[in-house]
Amino acid sequence: MLHAGFSIADITPAFGAAGPGGFAPIPRKGIHDPLRVRAGVFTSDDAALALVGVDAVSLKTEDVTRAREMAAALSPIPADGIIIAASHVHTGGPSNDVLGTPSDPHYREQIVRQIATAIAEAARTAVPAEIASASGRAEGLAWNRRWKMADGSQATHADPDAEGVVERAGPQDPEVLLLAARAADDGRILGFVGNFTCHVTIMGGPLFAADYPGAWSDAMEAATGGPLVFLNGAMGDVTQVNKKLNRPQKGSDGVRRFARMLSGESLRLLAEMQFADAAEIVTAGETLRVGFRHPEPEQLERDRETAAKAAIDDYSREAVFARERLMLAEYTVERGEEACPMICARIGDLAIASGPGQMFCEFGLDCKSRSPFAKTMYVSLANGNAGYVPTPIAIATGGYEPTLCRGSKLAPEAGGQMVAAQVRLLEALR
């Protein structure tokens, strides 16, 4: 029989911890709302799956690997049946090295242990359950942030009314996918897994905040009693910003708008769901190795000069990217290739395709269209962090996301290779 359980663990750092999300460290001065790990565990007689959402900008691959191994030692969930994804919140703690903000090893350890704790507690408290899944849409929330320019280049966050701006350069994905679990004996809601595609950059400011994923989960828990595990889609080039839309897009008002629309659509889906107390659970995975883009020697020489002249507290774009390319050059020599853990799963008729890239939306839509399943959650920044994965055209035409750094380093063919691997794994789940 199917069992399900959900658990939440706190990962809010101490005041003063430097948060990533910009070019310089942002010392957090307080808490707007707590940062959390949310875990949902699903077990059958012969299989188990854990889906975990973390309020973090990204997670180091080695940290996710340790968390999966620790959780497997504490629970009946095997490490290869655990998918852990960062929300990509820009008002979180120092979970990874991001541009001018280094990670904090002590905070990273806290996250690892809290992930394992949340999974183990969700498994311990799991009860006989029924599940259901559904697909809906939340239109008008998220938009592609890249624009085609008249000279053939592309720009990130261009003003659509400016001279030379032609049209949006890529798609967005308004699909809302929801997995729901309720207790088999009394029908009480245990929790949800929700999938939507958008950067988590609404809140901003100097306070710790989980942004719209946290607000969506809180709204669902207030309405139903069950929390929501958030898994972000292929949001590498998708944000809430639309300069032609007169709606709140920043701060608390913007977060509330997102939460209301996403929870409203989720509750609509929930009202029509047909639950079942049996669902096959299957997982498949592989470690895909992909190549790097490399800084040119002439560029590195200029970067050495820039870094040598820059003060230690110089967080200008020029200085930050110079340091980043120098560190990237060392990283690529040390690694040779990037190891990308790809994990796909199926629970009933719902499929989940995950990987560590911050994927451009086009890749997520491609994977979902090629999936053998009618409903497929596409999950970015899962199982680790391989950085931005732009399309080959985006890399060739410029903009912010393809700028060479430790957070954008993969070869132009990486996205296609990742999707091909995910489709192979999805096929194996049938």
C-alpha cells in the first residue's frame, strides 16, 4: 500500500549572514519569513521516493550528495530515490559560491543535516495515503527576460520600448503541476508537490525571505493543512518582470500576487482530483559528463590585470567577472568535465525529470514535449548545481546569462545533452 509523509525543517541563518543574489555580499538584517527545507516522501511495498525543496539560491553538488547519503542512512529511502532541488531564491543564505558572495561551510552543513532530518522525519511519520496529480496554468505571472535586438544580438532585461529592441527571444512556461497526498483513513491533506517556472527574485531587500515558493506553500497549508514542496522549472531565462504589465512585480505585494494565483490554481486542481491508494514508484538516474566553455588566454591576461588592480571590496561587474573567470580557469583544469547527476522518477502517471542545470525555458518545454508521459514536472537546480544552461543561440548572441563565470560555464551543447539524457531516463520509467 502507498504511504506518504511530509516534514519541514528550518534553515534560516543567523542575522548578519551574507546572502547571495547580487554581485556583492548582502548582510541580512532580519527575517521577513523563515527559510526552510520541505520534504515529501512516498513509499510503496517495494519502492520509495523523496522530493525535497530547499529555500536556497543553489546547492553544491557535493552537499546534495552528502545529504542524500545521510538521509538514506536515517530512513528507508535509498539515495538514488531522492531528488533535492534549490528554489533559486535570491534572499536566502550563503548556500553556494555566487559571483561576489562566498558560501559559508557551517551554513552548508546546517542545510545538509536539515535536508536529511526532513526526509527522515517525513518517512517516520508517513501514513497510508492516496495520491493524485493534475496540470493547470497560471498565465500572466512569468515572462522570458531575454530580447532579440535589431543588430542580431540578444539582451537580458531590455526595455521593450527602446530603439533596436525587436521581440522576446524565448518562451515562458505557465504550467502549474501539482501532486497531492491525503490520508487514506480520513481524507486529511498531508501535503503537495508543486512545480512552476520562474526566477525567485520578487522579494529583494536586506531580509531573509523565501519569496513566492514559501508564500505558495504557506497559503496551501493555511487552506488545506498540508505544506507544499516547491520544485522550480526551467527558469534560467524566465522572471516575473514585465515592463508593460501594470501589476505588482516586486516586494511583498508581488509575492502575495504570485501566492494567490498559484494557490488559487492549485485549489482549483485539488477540487477536481481523483485520488488512488496505489501508485507505482519508479526511479532512474545517470551521471552525465559535459564539457566546458573556456576563457580565452588573452581574456585571462586582462582579468589578471583587473583583479590585481581591484580593491578587495571592489564588487563592480568588471572586477567580479574578472575574478570569476580566473577561478573558472582553475576549476575547468581541475575537473576536466562537469559531472551532472540526472534523476528521473515516476509516481503513478506523473513523471519528474531533474538535473543540476539552471536550464533555459526552451529546454524544459522540449523535455516535456518529448516525455512519454502526459504530465511531467521539469526540475532545475536539482541534485546539485551546474550553473546556467543557455541555448547555443543565447551563448552566441550575448546577454547576462551566458557570461563566462563559475555559474555559467558549460559548453553550448550541454543543454541538448541534458535533455536527451532526461528523455532516455523517462523512457526507462514506462
